[in-house]
Amino acid sequence: MARETDVVVLGMGVGGEHVAGRLAEAGLDVVGVEAELVGGECPYWACIPSKMMVRGADLLAEARRVPGMAGRSSVDADFGPVAARIREEATADWDDQIAVDRFTGKGGSFVRGRGRLAGPGRVEVNGEEFAVRTGVVLATGSRPQPPPIPGLDEVPYWTNRDAVAAEEAPESLIVLGGGAVGLELAQVFARFGSEVTVVEAMDRLAPAEEPEVGGLLAGVLGAEGVVVRTGAKATGVRHTDDVFLLGLEGGDEVSARRLLVATGRRPVLTGLGLESVGLDPEARALDVDGRLRAAPGVWGVGDVTAKGLFTHVAMYQAEIVARDILGEPGPEADYRALPRVTFTDPEVGSVGLTEQRARDEGLRVRTGVAQVPSSARGWIHKAGNEGLIKLVEDADRGVLVGATSAGPDGGEVLYGLQVAVQAEVPTERLRHMIYAYPTFHRAVEDALADLRGS
């Protein structure tokens, strides 16, 4: 006989865990289902440990910038002890059992396993069937999507999980993919002594960002000894004598002891029984409306919706779903001011539309750019001050529709720009604000002046 419950949450990553806990606290009978670790990718293999790695690498870089300590030999660190400390600290507050206990302490029930829809209001987990009174929340996340390169499926390449779990920095490393994950880890391992080559098929690094960002990061990484190959399409890969050999169009070949594939992720929809509720199991993402409804009694949260494969998007959507199920008031999802941050050094924060995307949407665009080193705070900061502010304005409405903040603390500087995009603050009003001196965000004022002159 099927067990009756109010809500089943399939996938207890950050989004699923949040919505399940919120509903359980409100008094609903909630069953959370997870096959791996509660908390998902972020606390164990992605956001948290990778940013700890970034922090350690940044400290090394800062020390090497001190006059008289610029040489690698004078400021060095072993990756092993750092990696061990990262694993210890990353799991201290995010242990799987702690997370399970936290959820069940709110009144929820937890089942370890993989669940699937078995028709409207029906879910199967490990052979047990649940009859759902209110609905099902799909929060099954995403997985790495390796490119179709001949030979790749036959070699022991790294994903981000393997890179974060590494106990020592490899002698050499090829990073396939010049997006956020690839660039962050490339810089980390380079700063800990690995010889790193980044291979990106597009014509610039960080291809989802403004072109100026790609050029900025290529210059910084190159100065740190990273070999950057853009416009380089891989044609095949071999692994022999503990060496990876990656062939490129034109006949070039690069080699290294390790190969990290960081070419993106794809939502996990297979095996969920979507067809039993009239949804397409072959879709690239779960199609949801403004309240994250995918079908009657079915909601989607996080990476499965492909609205932005970020922890903050999953948490944002989880709150909307919780409100919808509980009948609480609140706005529908609004992704106009979706923020994203690449935690390289310089840090790259961006929000809304790039210049090209704004033009593609038919907007009449004006842009303004300021260089961080030319600002007062940039001049004070000296070594490590590379960065820029770029503003994208809808010239007809006189409001920002996008912005980029690259430089020291670029993600933190982004906040004010995100508010401006979200609230559609007129750029003329932004010009008449008081910008604290000497701060990095004061460069926004210079970008606004450049915008006026464009």
C-alpha cells in the first residue's frame, strides 16, 4: 500500500533541502529523497571547498606581491596540507548526517535513494510508493557534460569533484573549458605550482561574459605563467604513460599529467518518470512558469530549470515554491538582475545582460567603461589591481540592463549595480549619488561619466 504524504522532494541539494525544510516547519508531511549527500554539489564539491582553495591561492599571490618577496621560491606552500584543511573545514558544518538530522528535526522524513514519478500524485523510491496529496518538487540538480571529443570517454579525466578532492597539485594540468569553473581551478593549481594550460574552443576566455573580461583574465593568467589557448577546438585525447595528450585543430597537441574537463553541466532529467505526468524526459531542462510549476502538482527547483546553474538561483526558486505550496503571497520569479561571480583574481561579478545580448534583444544600447587601476582605490592598491567596470544602458529608458564589476572584491562591488538593474534606477539618478572615497565601487562613477559621453 502506498504511503500518503503531503509533499515529496526529489533531490536534497541546497534548493531541495531549503524547500523541504521550509514546508516541514510549516507543518506539512514532507518526504525528502536523496541518493548522494544532503546539501548537494555546493558544500561538498563546488562552491564551498573551491572557494576555500581560491582563498588559499589568493593568499599566496598576495604574499608574492609584497616587495622583496616576488619570487615563487621565497613564498611557497604545499597543496597537500591546504587540501586536507579544506576537506576538514568544509565538512565540519555540512556533514551529510548533520544535514539529515537538521531536516528530520523540523518534522520531515528522509529516504536515501533515487525516486521517480509514477503518475500524477505518485512517486516511487526504492520500490516504495508514495501517494502525494499536494505535489512533488523536482530538485535533482545537474551533472558535468563532457564534450563529444574522440577518446575522452576512454581516459581518466578529472571533473570538478576530482579536482577538489585532489591531495596534491599535479605537476602539470590541462583545463578544458575557459568558463568560471575552469578558470578558478586553473588559477588555483597554477598558484600552487602546477604548469597549467587552459584550452577554450571559443575565441576568448569567459565567453559568457563581456569581451573585455576575457582579455583581462587572459592577461592576468598569462602573467602568472598559465598558457592560454583560445579558439582551440579539441579533436581527440589519449592517455599513455601517465600523460594526457590533447589534440587540437590544426595539428597542435598539448600534454599534461592531468586533464580537467570543465565544459559545463546539464540538468538531470533522465530516469525521473517525467513522461508519466506529461513532461518530456528528453528535454534539456524542465520548463517551468513564474511560480516554478512544471505540471499540475509538480514544481522544479534549481539546476533542473536551467535558469542559472547557481546556488543562489536554487535558493531563490526554493522560496518561491515554498510560498506557492503554502499559499503565501509574493512575486513570481524575475531573472532580469540575475547575478553571477567568477572567483578568479581579479574577481568578476556581472548582472543582467551583456552588451551583445542587449543588442540581440533589440535594445538601443549605450555603454560606459572605467579601469580600476585608474581609480583612486586602484592606484592605492597597486599590485593586483587589474579590473574594470562596464555598464550597459537601455538608452531609450535611461536605465541599466547589465553591468560587470571585475577587480579586487568584484563580486562585492556588484551588489549596488545589481540593485540598480533590479530596481531600474535611472542612470541620471545614479550620477548624483555620493560614492564613498576611496573605494573600489567609486569607479562606478567614472563608468557613468564614460556612459554619458558614449
